[in-house]
Amino acid sequence: MERPLARQTADRDTAPRPRRRLRRGPGLRWVVAGAILAVVASACGAARPAASVAAAKVLPRSGSFLGCMVTDTGGIDDRSFNASSWQGMLAAHAADHAIAVKYLQSTSASDYVPNITAFERQHCGIIVTVGFLMATATLSAAKADHTQKFATVDYTYPQMSNLLGIHYQTDQDAFLGGYLAAAMSKSGVVGTFGGIDIPTVTIYMTGFVAGVRYYDLHNHAHVKVLGWTPSKSNPLNGTGLFTGSFTSQADGRIDATTLMHDGADIIFPVAGSVGLGAAAAIKAAGPPNYMEWVDTDGCISAPQYCSIFITSVTKGIVASVKAAVLAAAHGTFRGGNYNGTLANNGVGLSPFHDFANKIPQSVQRELQVLRAGIIRGTISVNPNRYPAG
């Protein structure tokens, strides 16, 4: 069986790197995730984020349990991983009204520790931190107070009883997204770019490249991928195009325009709300330029751009955050790590919405076959298993 690409641990320096248009990722240390929280696995894929999540910051505390969330810098309404995580908190409250939920927003990395500390002082039953970049601050807090429960979206940790890492094997569904992009491209060129050059971004880009290369190999095609070239020694490293943030929609517009100028007609931004800038540029350019959204179903989270979203490459953040909060509230919380995969519906492609009748049925059937092969382990999501186009 094909081993999944390895995952990150919290002893890596998580500070954002200086912004460059092209950058090569440094060497990383990796481990396979540990124990999986069963209640999360059973719940994944159950809920979707609303179009906007600018809801009340604090819900009335009607019971004895308080669930707290610290956002990353993209903000509560980034239409991506922060928004989905808050929807998971709200879903936990909806499932059990004895759970009250609230959040604090980080506007820069310097807010991580103060926000976590503020919630510790409020005696939160669980503190959910959102994003890879918050891992070091969360681990330090968990080590300092073993009675405080924590969960981090988009990270895996060494085994600790009070700390849950929630990770998603997004190279699997990104592989499907890459295959679909190659099949739908008219120009024979597709593109991707990232926000910050970190493993939870590059794993998407790597899977996307693998899917395109697989399409080329099995369809005698020569579709080129712009924006990311995985390293041969470790495909989660490589050389690619990054904006350096998850917030600058202006940079998203610039990168999408650059990729279209270079021939890409289908683009996959992995950059949170930066992708909204890309969507604006692609919609303005018009057909045959389209894109794939990331993390959430874009037709729900950013419906104004649904007409250009061929699909979305998603992860089950809502369900897994909901499950972690419910477990903490009901006394069944276990530390360790959860890994969302195609097999447990923790990752997947969204419905095709406006493209349901535009994507050939033969391609839709091929995607189902590929999905089954990835789950069985007979199809690798490592791009270096296939020749570059």
C-alpha cells in the first residue's frame, strides 16, 4: 500500500518567511500521525460553512462548558479555514446548547500567545487554534498546563493527552483536482500558487501536480503545471509561487493574472482569502479561464464566484472541529492526532454545481475510479512517481 506523504511536527520553526515571488522550501522534519480521534472520523463531511460567518462573537453562555477559538490572521470571515473552523464551533453549540462558543481574532503572529493566554484565564473547556502557524504557541501552552485541552486545525503533534492535532491528507483530493483541471484545460496549461510556503499549503500543490502528471501519463497528454515544482527528494518541498500572506487579495489578483498571461486557463490558489482576488481576476478575464477553490465548497462560501469554480478541493474542518469540541464537553476528549482522508471523508471534491453538465461524464467516472484507487493504495499521490510534463 502506498504510504501517505508524511506530516509535520511542532518542533519546526513556524514563523512566516520573508516574502518572495518564487521560493524554495527548506528541509522539514516529518512524522506519521499518531492516534486518531474516532469521533472526528465518524463526523467528517457532515456540515458546510455558510456564505458568511460574521456571526456574534460571543454566544450567551447557557451552560457550564465554554469552547474558545483563536483565528489565524486571515480573519473569521476568510471564506476558508478560519471561517470553517468557526462554523465547527457554532455546529457544536447547535448540537448541545450547554456549550457556549467564542473567538478571538489574530491580526498578526504576535497575537497568538496573548490570545491563547486570554482564553486560558477565562477557563475555556477547550481552546481551538486555527492553522499551521499557531502550532508552536499552542504546543507551549499545552505543555505548560496539562489540565487545559487544546486542538489545532492543520497540524499534528507528538502524543499528548490534552492536545489534539487535526490534519487533512489534502494531497489526496488535490490529486483529483489536478486530474480534473488537466482534463478540462483548453490551453494545455494549468497553474497553482500558495499563500505562505508551509506544508499545509504545499501538500495541496503537490497533490495537484501529481494529478496533472497522472492525467498526462494515462491520457498521452502534455498538460503543463505553472506555479509549483515539487522537489525530487521531498515532494512537499519545492520551488513555487507564493504571495507571502493569506490576506492580500491584491496579490491574489496579480498572481492569477500572471498565470493566465503565461497560458494557464485553470488556476488553483491555496491561499485562503487571497484566493478571492484570484477569483475576481479570473471572472473578469472570462471563459475559458476558470479555477478550483480550496478548503471549503466555494459555491457556498463565496457564491459570487460559483460560475468560475469547476470544483473545490475541500477538507472536513467543520465536522472535525465540531467533534473535538463535543468530545471535550462530554468527557470523551483524547489527545493525539486525527488525519482526514478520502477513506473517512475528511477530504474530498465538492459537488460540481454549475459545471455538473460541463464536465464530461467520462471524466466524472474516471475521478470515481481514481478516488477508489487512492483509498486502496494502488494509486500514488506522490508526483515523483510520474514523469513531469
